Amino acid sequence: MRKTRSPEQWRNIIEEQQASDLTITEYCQQNALSKTTFYAAKNKLKVLPDNFVRAKITKKSGVIKPQQPITLVVGKVKVSLPSTTPATYLNQLLHEFA
């Protein structure tokens, strides 16, 4: 009887083979798999090389919009600073303007 496997099941089988010390032929023999079917599934899934680590997305975040610069106006003087300016520097600057 022919067993149908999902892409996720094939992905797990292929990863298991890669983690083992067995060749594909040995692995297929030990696990009653057709070598032809194994290679077909591997090609279909386009499994990456053994030394590649698949990354998993753990959190989706939105697009970060560039922030507006910080603008200080004291009298006739206008100072524009990047939004990433450290708070300690801003504090020191404000004390100098005071």
C-alpha cells in the first residue's frame, strides 16, 4: 500500500536523514522508503544544504518609519539633531542653553 506524506512530513524526514550519519541509500533502506521518492520530495521542497540553519520567524513587526529629527530653537539659534541623539547629550545641551 502506498503511503502519502505531507510536505511537512517530508521536510522532517529529509532533516532527519541529514542529521543522521547515514547516506540517503542507507536511510531509505532502514526506513522502507523509495530512494526515487525521497529524491523527488527533496527536489520538490528544495531542501537547503546540511550546513544551512533554517530561521524561524518568531515575531512579525511593522515597517519602522524614519523618525523626525529633534529641533531645538533658542532665540535666533536653531539646532537640529538626529532622533537617535542620546538623552544624556540632550540634557547637557539644554543645561548649556539655560
